[in-house]
Amino acid sequence: MTILFTDEWARAWSDALEASRAYRHAARDWSGAVVLEASPDAVPEGASRAVFLDLDRGRCHAGRLATDEDLTRARYVITGPLSRWLAVLHGEESPTSALMRGHLRLAKGFLPALLPHVAAANALLEVAREVSAPPAAPPPPAAPPPPARDAPLAPDGPSSAHTASSATATRTTYRSLRADGFLADSPPARLWEKAKRLGTWNPADIDFTRDRADWQALAPDERDLLLRLAILFQGGEEAVVIDILPLLDVIAQEGRLDEQLYLTSFVWEEAKHVEGMHRFLAAVGGLDTDLTRYHTPSYARIFGDALPAAMRRLRHDASPEAQARASATYNMIVEGVLAETGYHVFHTILSARGLCPGMQEMTGLLKLDESRHIAYGLYLLSRLAATHGAPVWEAITGTMHTLLDPAIAIITEAFDAYPPDAVPFGLSPAPFVEYAMGQFARRMQVLERAWQERTLDPEAFD
């Protein structure tokens, strides 16, 4: 077996990259040398600390041990413990997730400029796996033992491990008739209070008259980009309205009244988002052609496959792990990465130019709604991780490993449809990928803290 991070391994990897048609296609838009560095204290005796790959538009001109000159020349230097490199090489964690969660560190280069090349990175590592079979990665650290004060985190209703058959049980009690039946100061109850105050807007009240005039004055490629963003958003909103119901049913069957009250506003708000975006598209004439042309394979992977599969599974598997996968898909990926970034793009384009005041008003309202939705998802995932430990944490991270790359790809594909030097409105994907990355990393820190400390920080969900 070839030892990792040696000259022999680097040269074999370089030769395999040169021979790989799949890598050549995936990396056709990538150019720049890279150094992959294993932390010195993690490298076994006889292995080098870093390898250099000279990559250029699907070709690998050289692979070798990295010299000081290579470190200076490289466009990117990625460093981390050998155990983390093994996890990435085994496919247990995607390079995107490892970088965004800090498991690998970008010692040189600009991360948002690297993330749009997800397909190239995955193809690069796939070839590495073919070159050698790395030794098994060390097992993950054991979950910390539950603290003595676990009781406040225990379900306040039937066991969360119930199956869908529990829905047929006869009702004998009513939580709202108990003095402690409604947790008025819980994070879901506080979100419910905000929803009553801030979420009562009506899409039919928004005037899109000026938006139509502004739309007609835009250049064709500018209209195309805005239409592309609106269609990706609208399809996602319709999908979540349809797919969210099994999660509501699980929460209701567990007897969590404060959460269920908030979730009634959740569905209502998502339905308004569908109506509002449809009204905008109709007003500007955006519904006159076949709009499915904007749905890329990455989009179909999340909205056509992953989201409905995770939600529908709850109809027969309401385990904490299944709930965690569903919420991570919905709240962390669909809302936290994609929807939030979509609002950010709309705001960047429209507010700076004084365009489409109706759309500006609506996206501002949508963002307020979605902030509460994401806060609830963060609370739900934190509660599940704090209560059930390692199995739920593995379900969360496994979902991120599977879906983060196609989510980032959806963002970059929206810009890849245009020449790099002629993207409408002078935009670049880098700042929007950076925005998505920052939001994602911050929320993962909250979840990791809940898992490790087995407790919740109520302020994290406001």
C-alpha cells in the first residue's frame, strides 16, 4: 500500500489525474497549484508533511513532495491533522464540509473562491481513493456521558422513539388544561410570540406595479438572472409547503404543545411565500415560458429527492435520528444555506439600484419569517442532539456531508450560466458563497456545543 503524503503517493496521484477523463471534465474551469499539508504531529514516521499538485484546467502537470518554493507558488494551501485527511479520503466527510467546519484549514487562499469548484475537488479526491486504500480512519470520540441534570431535556410527551402507529392512540389528556401545559418562556413559545407580531403580512397587499416597469427596463441577461433566482426560490418554497407536514405530525404526537403552536405559523408563512413569489412572477411576466430549464441536477438532488425523502420517512420512522435528518435537510440546508443566500442576492441587486420596490418589500418580510424558521430548526436539532447524543449528531453531520456540496453548487450554478467576465449586475459568486458559509458555520457551532455539553443555550434561538 502506498503511504499517504509521500513522494511516491503524490506522483501516483498526479499520473492518475492526468489519465482521468472524469477529473479533466470536472476541473476544466479550475486553474492553480495546491499544497495539501498534514499537521506535523499527526504524520507518521517516514511520511512527508505536505504534497504539491500543479493543477491547470483538468490537467495535473506535476505531483511531488512540497518544497518551500511550492508553498510560495501554490494558490491554495490546505492543512489539517492526518485523521481528518483520512476521513475526507474515505468519503466520510466532504472537503467542503471539512473546510467550513474547521476540520481542515485554508492556510493560504480565499475560501469563497475555492468553494465554487466543489465538483473539481470531489473528482480530485475520487482519483486519490483509486490510487491507494488509506488505512481506516480512527473512530470518532465517544459521546460525552449525559449529565445528571438530563431531566429538563427529556421529552414532555410520549417517547420520541414512537412510530407512526402511535397516532392512533386514544386521547385521554389535554395539555392546555394543565397549569404547566404551555411552556410560555421556551424558545418555540418566544418564536410563536414573534410570529403573531411580525408574520401577519398579506402578499395581496404588495404592489408590484413599479416592479413590472423596472423589469421591462432591464437588459435581457439581467432579467434572466433575476428570473433564475425567483424560479429557484419559488420551486423550493412550494416543495417545503408540501413536504413539511410529517414533521409537524411527529411534533404533535410527542405532545410538545409550545412547538406545535409555533409550527402552525410556520406552515402558514411558507404558504404566503409561495403566493407572494407567484404574484411577483405574474406581475413581471415571468410565467410565460418553461421555467424548469433553471432546475439543475444539484437542485433536483435536494428538492426533488433529499427533502421529500427525509420528510416522508417520518411517516413510518419518527426516531430522533430521522427527525434530525429531516430538520437538517429543511432548516439547515434548504432554509439556512439556500433561502437565506437567495434573499441576500435579491437584496444586493435590488436595493443598491432602487429596483422593484414590491420585491424588496416582500423579500424583507420573507427574511424575517425565515429567520424564525431557522431558529426553530436550530432549537429542534439542538434539543435532539443534547437529549440523544452521538446517534443524532452523526445523523446531522451525515446529512451535511451529503447535501452541503450540492447546496453550494446550486449557488454557483446560478452564476455559471453566464460568462465569468459578464455576469449580470457585475456580480461574482464568491461573496454569496462566503455569506452562506458564515451562516452555516455559526449554526454548526451551536449544534456542536449542544451535543458536547448536553445542554441548551436559550439565547442561541432568539
